[in-house]
Amino acid sequence: MAEHEHEHDHNSHLFVMLIFNFAQLAMVNLGKIANPETKETKVDLQGASYFIDSLVMLREKSKGNLSKEESDLLNDQIAMLQMNYAETAEDQKKDKEQK
């Protein structure tokens, strides 16, 4: 039983880290945080969309198999990323219209 709990805790930790990794990559692509390798910020809406869509797909595929905490974290991250995506897309649109 203890081995099963350890495996569940490990998998839960990996799941949380995956969510945060995808969220960070989406934020890098939204230009909200600097790329850790290049130290530059650059907007790539298509790249951000890939990571956001991947988290949405993960939510759909894992429905019913997550703890409340995991589900809440995933939902919160998706909502935050979608809000940031909409804001960045609007800013990009305004920038193009001003040029």
C-alpha cells in the first residue's frame, strides 16, 4: 500500500510540474516572461496557443481521474493563460493597426 501511495504522490508531483512547465512555456510565448535561454521576450501567439490547447486537451483526457487540487490547479492555469492570451492578442492587434 505504501508503494502505491508513493507512486501516486510521485505521479501527482509530475502532473503538477507538467502543468507548470506548459504554463511557463505559454507565458514565454506570450512575451510575459523572458525566455530562460535567450533572456529575451518575444510574442508567438501560435506557440502560446499550442501549450494552452495542450493543457485543455489534458483536462479533457484526464477528466474524472484528477484530485480536486489537481483539477483546480489545471483549471486555474488554463483560465489565467486564456486571459493572458486574449490580452496579448488584443495588444498585438492594436499594435498592427497603429502601424
